[in-house]
Amino acid sequence: MKIKVCPVCLSPRIRRSSSFDGWLIPVTYVCEECGYRGPVYLEIEVDEEGG
């Protein structure tokens, strides 16, 4: 399973900034931990068993 993480602090608490992202406007991600805001995120693979 792959999860999205912040490219700055590696927190998994990253989300799209708006429900309109990718539809009306370019996709922008926001990190709830460090405040990062931008179009880039990292994807990491985790075990299905919890880590």
C-alpha cells in the first residue's frame, strides 16, 4: 500500500488544498504538520501489516 507524505517533514498528514484541485485549478497539497503548500508530495510504500 502506498501513502502520500509531505516532502518537507515526511508527515502523512498531507491533503489537497481544495475539492476543486485538479478540476478547476492545479492540484496543491497542504501539510497539516509543517504548513508546506505546493504541488509536490512523496509516496512511500508501507506493509499491509502495519509498517
